[in-house]
Amino acid sequence: MVGTGRLGARPAALDALDRFSARIGRDIEQVQAAGGNTSLKLDGVLYVKASGLWLADAPVRDVFVPVRLDPVREAIAADAADPVTAAVVGERNPEGLRPSIETTLHALLPHPVVVHTHSVRTIALAVCADAEARLVSRLDGLAWAFVPYCKPGLPLTQAVAQRLQRGACDVLVLGNHGLVVGAESVDAAARLLAEVERRLDVPVRATDGTVVEFGSWAQREGLRPAIHPKAHRTALDPRLVEIASGGSLYPDHVIFLGPASAVLPGGDDGAAIARAREKGQKLFLVPGKGVLLADDADRSADELAACLALVLERLSADARCRYLTHEDEAALMNWDAEAHRKELARARDASA
């Protein structure tokens, strides 16, 4: 059981954000594992989800870190290397939680409530080479913008700040990343999120085939079947296998599954498995059979394996993907902030 960790001074206004955060945190089509973040600005303080915690846990523990808003904004404007750490309200953060990697983005946006998800409907469009063109008609009438991929955190915030110089936005589609909406209240943010999801929805690609039993070779090679039934769809469609093995499409895949996906055409192939492990790959596609993960992969990896299938089955037949570069992947895999998030994910698994 996760402890409550609630403080007496915690604003009652956060209760509505708790409920909404938990709802989207339990929806794998919106948020996977510790991904995504929400925030509320109140009386000069930004309450933002802690890095590495799960939105789904909001009802049973305080997942929000209080951060003084003005100092963060001033530090962003001054191009400070770390605008956030010194602004954390330490006396109201007894667990020493780190604010979300995206805290600067939440602070930058003027909306009282900001919601960032890794919506599979959004990602299925945001990974397309012509993503912005595909969004124009769908988001017509909303105050929106497309922001090409930037490393999460301060680089992304700086890119959004440049875009906002051209006009205010309530909806941001982040290339190869996800969705951000801002609104005056939790209810308004929930309505806007639902409207964007409705507009971005597409028919799901039918997947033929059924998952088969893997032989003892998988266990011998240190692999196990993915837990989520939906995750196996990636291996049951040749086109999805081709796309998944072509590169990495969004940051959390790299963080929890390593770069791209390894393909084992013949299944039992110790040499191919060893080569994939050397690259840091933890997701293995056995075409026509199903998906295997490294046996040390945690629940977060399982969530991201399912996310991949949910994204790929929504790609249009004519979609041409933009993959993260090798430099993008290296920046994510060697990032201390993400190592911290993975450590918390392992701790959560251990306490479950």
C-alpha cells in the first residue's frame, strides 16, 4: 500500500485535480506508467506532479510538489540552467520529491490548470513526418500549435516559449511526444482534452492472428511474454513490425524499452538477442507470434509495450514516420532525470 504523505496545508482545490489525474492515469490510452503530468497554479504556487510518480496514485498519496511560480518564470526568462530546484517549497515537500521534468513547461503556460498526456491518438499523428499538416483540419477552431520534437524539459519549454510569441495557445501537440492542454479549471481542462481526443480519433487497424505459446527458449534467453494482451498486436502485423523496428518514435519508449524494437524472425536466436541487449533493447518482436520483454523489465516497460501497439494500430496507411535520431536517443538514455524516474518505477513495483 502506498502511503498517504498528505500535508495539513494542502489546498482543497487539489482534490479535483487528484480525481481527474487518477482517471487519466488509469487510462493507458492517455497515460502509461509514470508518464504524463498535471498541475494547478494557486496563490503564486505551482502544484505539479512529482517526477517518477504515477498519476493513477493521486487518490492514495500526494503526487504533487509545490513550487514557487514567479522564481521559476524569472529563471526561465533569465535562461538559467536549472530554473526549478531552488523554487521548490521544501517545508511542504517532506519526501524530497523532484518536480516533473516538465515543470518549466507547466510554469510557462498561463493557464491555472495544465494537463500533459501521452495520448496514443495524439502520438499516432505527432510521429508523422507531415504531422502539422494532418492536424490543421482536425484542430480547426481551437487555439493550438504544433511544436516539433525537442528533448523534454527545459529545451521543450524554450521551444514552446518561442511559439507562444506568435500567439496564445490552449492546445499543444508535441512532435514525437504527446499532448498539452491548458484551461481555467480542472473541469474545463477535462472537457478540452476530451474534445481534442474526439477530433484526433481514427479507426484502429485490424490485426490478424493470435498470440502463440513461446517455447522454453524464451525463458532460457532471459525473456518473457508481454503482460498486456494488446502489446502483442505489434508482432502480428508485418507493417507494424517494420515500423516498430525502424526506430524510436517517442521518449518514454526509449526510457523504458530502449531504442526501437528488436526483431527475432526465427524466434530462438541467441546471437540476435545478445546484439539487441548490447544496444539496450528490451522489446523483442517475434513476427506472427507475439512480443517478448527482457525478464528484468518492470511494469512500466509493459505499459510502454502496450502503448507502442496502441499507437501503431492508429497510423494511417500512408503515414511516413519521423523517428528520433540516435542523438535524441542517447540524450534520453544517459539522462540523470530519467534514471531517477526509472528508479522510482522499480521502487513502486517492489512495494506493490
